[in-house]
Amino acid sequence: MRATMRHLTTLGVLAAGLTLSAGALAQTKLTFQLNWVAGGANAGFAAAVGEGYYKDAGLDVTVLQGNGSGNTAQLVASGRSQLAYADAVTVSQLIAKGAPMKIVSTVYQSNPNQVSALKKTNIRSPKDLVGKKVGVPSGSSQTTMLPLFFKANGLKEADMTLINMPPTSMVPSLLQGQVDAILGSMDAYQIQLEQQGAQTDNYRFADYGVPTVSTSIFASEAFIKENPDVLRRFIAASLKGWSFALDNPAKTIQHVKAVFPDVNEKVAAAELAAITPLFCSGGAQYIGKAEDAHWTRTQALLSEVKLLPEGQDPKSYYTNDYLPPAAQMRACKR
């Protein structure tokens, strides 16, 4: 009898082990497309990988680098990707044109875009761009928002020479004097310039008339419909990763390096430090959620320059239905 009981107990342990193994293997595989190359600007997602937040949520997430919000948004709009991260304005434009996708969580509450120029060029305000050569990164959110920046600052495209170029050529072109200024960003180009010893003047879009909702997690309508629970778990784990990144920047950069071995840790650390003010700007109450009023302001601004259709309901671009309950979200300090 005892032998039989031991045998049954052993079978029970084995069965439990098999169940645990099956549970460990039951990780839902996801591919998450970034808007830009790996670094501080997307470090929260690497933290979610490194700290095991995705794994704890039953997710096996592969994070892919990108080369511009415009390109990333097109990947989802065309069905080549289902879950991604890009500038909200670029995504909203495609949604307004019928692309079947929705913004589900906003990380940057203000856009990081700016005009950057070397101090020696004496560009002291946006008005000083008149007659200058300006580098514009192809397929980026800066390009999308340029008409709004022009309008807010009394400029027009004919006032300057715009030169489209690959994003990787922006910083070298400015340093070598091939252009007088670039459409840059505080979370990437400015950091790269400073790391190379350049002294710059920078004019943030958000400070010069363009305070819009910015970089967000978004997904195809098909993915949302077919995977609502997966989406909720992904968003919750991602926001947990961003919260960790804000509290533990040094450890987070180690996670970025582990996920993306080619990353420059010094640059990534500077990028992460630079973006900290963006998480709770725009009247945000919680990290990861843009308030309805901020979306309404964004819609009004963008419709003024025909970047979005007039009279469009801002809620056609986004949904908060998949965010964690407020009690589980990190509140913005006031």
C-alpha cells in the first residue's frame, strides 16, 4: 500500500511538473516594432524584457528597431506589423485616412521634436531659419509636423531650403556644415550632437506652438479584436517597464545593452535622462495615458493646418479600454 501511495505521489509530482512545464512554455509570442533605433528613447520596453515583466504576463516579446515613426506607422497600416510604437500624430493621420488601427497607450505626452543648430550659425529663433538649409529626416514625425511648426512661427516652406536625407545622415551633415540646421529631437539628435562636443541651440516644437500628443503604443484593429487580453497584459507590462526605467536608469541601460548589444550605453543614458519630462506633460494624470483634453487640443491644432480633418472626433484615433485600472497605473506627481 505504501509503495502504491509512493508511486501515486511520484506520478502526481511528475504530473505537476508536466503542468508547470507546459505553463512555462505557454508564452504568447509577440513582435513589437519600435519607431527608432534602440536607446534611451525606448528603454522602458527593454526594461520590461530584462526585468521579466513580459514573461510574468505570459508574453514572449521580440522588440524590433525602427527607422522613423512614418515608416513604422505604415507597417501597421499595411498589415505587415500588428503592434508598434510611433508618434501619435503620424498614426492619427493614417487612421483619419481609413487605416484600421488604434492608439492604445501614450508614453510621450509631448513630442520631443525640435530644430537644432550649431551655436556658431547664429540661429537664435525659428525666424532665423529664413534663407537657411535645413536637413529633414525622411519618414519621421518631424516631417509630418513641419507645417504646424511653420504656421505657429510665421514661416512657410519657401522661406528655406529643405533637404530630405536618411536619419543617419542628419548629425554628420550638420557637423560638416552641409546644412545650417536640422529637424531634430531632444531624445536622439541633440544627444548625439552633444556627445560629439557640439554646442547647439535647440527650439522644441512643444515650446514653439506645437504641444501635441506624441509617441504611443498602437495596434491594428484586427490584433485588438483578436487579442484583447494579450494587449492588456502587454500594455501593463510595458508601463511597468517604463516605471522601472524612470526609477532605475542605470540598470535599465544595462537591459537595453542586453537586448541590443550594439547600443552606445553613454548615449542611451543621456537619451533616457532627456525624455523624463515628457511622461507627465500635457496635463497627464498617469504615465501611459493622454487625457481627453490633450487629444482635443491636438486635434484642433492639427486640423488648423490640414494635418487632420476638421470636425473629427479625437476618440476615433485612440482608446483607453486596454489600459490598466487607475489604481495600477503610476500617477504623475503634481
